[in-house]
Amino acid sequence: MAIIRDVMPAFDLLQPSSAADAQKLLQEHGSDAWIMAGGLDSFDWLKDRIKKPKVLVDLSGIDELKGIRVTGDGVEIGAMTTLTEVAEHPEIRKNYSVLSQAVSVVASPQIRNQGTLGGNVSQDVRCWYYRGGWPCYRAGGNICYADTPVGRNREHAIFGADRCVAVHPSDSVPALIALDAKFVVQTSKGEKTVDAENYYIGPDLDITRINMLQPGDLLTAIRIPSTWAGATFYFEKVRDRNVWDFPLMNVASAIVLSGGAISRIRLAVNAVSPRPMRLKNVEDAVVGKPADASTGEMAGKLAVQGAVPLQFNAYKIPLMRNLVKRAVCGVAGQQAYGALTGDLDTQEVAWNS
Amino acid sequence: MSDRNDLKSGENPPKTITRRNFILGVIAGGAAVGAASYRFLAPRGRTYSTGERLITVNVNGKPRRVDVMKQETLAWTLRYKLGLTGTKLGCDRAECGACTVLIDNVPHYGCSVLTHTVRGRNVTTIEGLASADGRLHPVQQAVIDEQGFQCAFCMSGFLMATVGFLKTNPNPTRKELAHGISGNLCRCQDYNKILDAMMRGAEYMRDGIPAGKTLTAIAGNPAAGDDATAALARGA
């Protein structure tokens, strides 16, 4: 599709200054309204004329949704906090470094300066057929253009596909799942708090929605409990370029060791399925085992059981096997590749290991 | 006007429209639109207002009054309303960095910011780097001294990204700087020379521009020789 360089089509811009006003506006306008946080996912849709909302509700003026508060039990991050702020916050770097690592490899510096944590976890999938405006299942049509013998599906799913084979593209979500984060959602029936992994909806449940937000709902905050503070963390993102690119795959784990054995673990992988995946079966299998290479091998093999590759993405199976292995056993004192130091040269490519 | 719906919902709605009530209604309606349409709840059933609106944006230290469409991006306003064409539009999709400007000293892609969201904030473009007397910013001077760019379409974006990054890390290693300005692309693939220039810029910002270099903005590159320098100074 040709790139359109003219101004966006007209919409009405509403700029509430409180979360309550924003929610009222969203409920009033229902499916006519589009929520804009940082705007970096929104503008692609609007500029390409794929989505044409009548009303844009801009959350950037709502100060109560910004900032990171250290609470009695962990931290609460406002949904409109920028990724740069999350990456650089001292408490997050100290006790929840898996999250600062994850958000510091999102896109590019300018995008992290503007993109928000709420927007990052709520962004839509990146399948180019869908984003290019093709009338696929997810767009309300009755075909998947990616899952055909010649469809371009190198980046697509090996798990959880149901008509739609697009993957969830967020880098922050696996880290948030590993930290057992809770998402706070304001709905018309009041406040709901859901586990990070339950915020997402697979295509089997509702193919046109990527998360639980209904028209009128608003994600206001993400709470990270102190349960995993200071645990041993691992995060790794594999992508084609070191800047801008969405993950081909990423992995995050939080592990508490006792006497060399894994006593508690949470493990998540993204960009393998339409929903970010928490690998509960792998967690259960490795608890009580030593955090060594043989446990890692076992975890990797278990993780990819049931994977169904498409025409061009079979590489994702060994990639996932290796990433899960590293996330389980490669954690002894090892920081994932230079994300915090900005050292791009130390990145290893997981499929070589 | 849909705002009349609000007037009717008052305690004693007028049964007939008198001249006085009509005028009051128009005044109240105008005030509601003027003061509240941005930060306030729109009445149900209003028609969508999508036109231009006069707002104030602080650009390069000066408040600028400008008519801005609601869907207009900052890069568009800067280039086509304010004439500040130093900010380039490359991809218009937050993927190249040519439109990088500083908003409250933080680098942003101008193509991906709605101008209405920066009302009251400080925007700095490449035109705002040089000081009032025409002396170049140290990073600009360094670009000239190091001949940092080939075609230079990406240059203003790189400069703004660098100036923004140096505010958070004034003494970066080459690798840190490369990471800090990794949100900008150069189609000429001139990254090594760009990094040379930007590292030189960081040095000039810390230690000052060496004496004798400060006039090159007017006189051109000293390496070009006296005749060329004199010609440039005459504006030839």
C-alpha cells in the first residue's frame, strides 16, 4: 500500500484532564472513540486510513495516570508513565530489573520517551496484512492472508493460533507476567484488577479484540507486587535490528533459588502466540530442580511441545527452546545482553547456542 | 447549536424563547465552546468539531500563536504553518528520526506528536540551536568541523537527538552515544562520520569551541582556503 503523507483525516480531539473525565468520554462515545496514550500505535492506523475513529480521547493531559509510586507492597506504575521513566526508575532497576531491561529495548529512544507502559501492553498486533487494511479475520473478514502457502508469516505464531496467526508484539508484557503484575482497569461496573496474563484475549475467544478492554474501559495502572522483588531475573529479546524492531521472540523469567535449586519461578514468552504466554507447565516441571543446563534442556523441550509452525517460521521452535533454556538455567549472575549498559555488541543470537 | 440542550436542562427552562434568553443562550454557548471543548465533557449529541483552532505553542523560546487542526502533527505545524522547514519529514511513521525535535528538552518524533498535545510546552527545533547573535551551537559547529554528513537530510534530526541525549549524558562513550541516537537513520549510511561529529560536539559542549573556529558559520570551512572563505563571507 502506498504510504500516505498527507495530514490525517479529521477527527475530534478530546483532552480530558482526569481519569474520571476520560472514562466518561469513553463511555459516552463508545465504539466511536479511540484511546490515545503515547500515540505511536495509533498514528499508524490513523495515517494509513485503516481505522477512522470519530473521536480521539488523548490521555496525555491526565497527570494522575503518570508516575511511579513505591507502595507498601511493591510499585504502582501509572498507565501513562513513559517507557523511559520505567526503564530509569531506581526502584524498578534495583528490585524489578527484568522490567527495566524489557522496556529499555523497546523500539527507539524517541519512542520510549513518548510511548507509555499502558500503551505498550495494550498495543495491537503487527501482522502486516491486518495493519495494511486487508479484510482478514481479525479485521472482521473471513480469511487469514498470513496462513497460506505463500503468506509472509516468518514473524507469526507457533502457538494458540485460531484463524488469526498474528503474535502479540509487546516486550514489557513477559516481564510483567514474570513479576506477577496486576492490571487495574476501570470499567462501567467499577474497578477490576486482573493478572497480567489474563488481560489478553486469544482469537479463539474474540478474534477482533486483543485485550479485555471493552469500549468505555480504561487501563489506569499496573501494580507489581513485592513477591518477586530482588529475585534472579532473565530477559532476552531477539529481533532483526537492534533498534525499532518488534521481537521475533522474547523471554522473561523470575526465579528464587534456594540451595542451588529452583524454589519458585515465573516464566513468560511473547511473540509466539496471539496472547503473551505464561509457561505454567514449564514452571511446574522445574520447581525443585537445580538451575543447571540439564534442567534448562528439559524446560526448553517441554516449552515447545505442541508448537505448530507455519510455512516460514519453523525457526521459532529451536529459538524458543534455547530462550527458555537460558531463562531457566542461564540466570546464575548473568545479566541479559547489555540492555542496561547500552552495549549492543554483546548481544548473542539465541539460535546459535 | 447542541449546547442549547444544556440550557434546557436547567431548573427553570424558558418556555418561550425571548430575545434576552436567546442572546444569553448564544453567549453561554459560545463560552462553553471557547473554554471547554478541549478539556471538558462534550454534551451528548454534539456535532463533531474538526476545524482549526488558534493555540499557543512555545517554539524556540517564543510563544507562537498558530491555527492548528486537531489531527495536525507537530512536524506539519512547524514546517507548513510556522515555516520552520529545518525539521524534515522522512517516513512520517516514527521510523526514521528525521523529524526529531525536543519537547521540554526530550527528543520526540515530530511526525508522531499532535500539536494540540504540546500547548504550553517548550518545543526546540534545529532553528533554535544557534544563539541569538548567530553563533552556532557546539554540536552544529562540530558537524561543520568534522564534515559529518553527506546529503544531510537526516542531519537536523540527528542534531536534535544528540543535543537531547547530551542533556542526560554530557560525557558519553562512543557506544553510549550510538545507543542514545539509535532512533535516527541515515540513508547515506554515514554513521561513522556522524558519530565522529557528534562526539566532537559533546567535547565542544564540555570544553567550549576552540578559538578561531567560532566564525566558520559565516566564513565557511577554513580548510577551503582564504579566497573561498572571503567569497562565502560576502555571500557570493
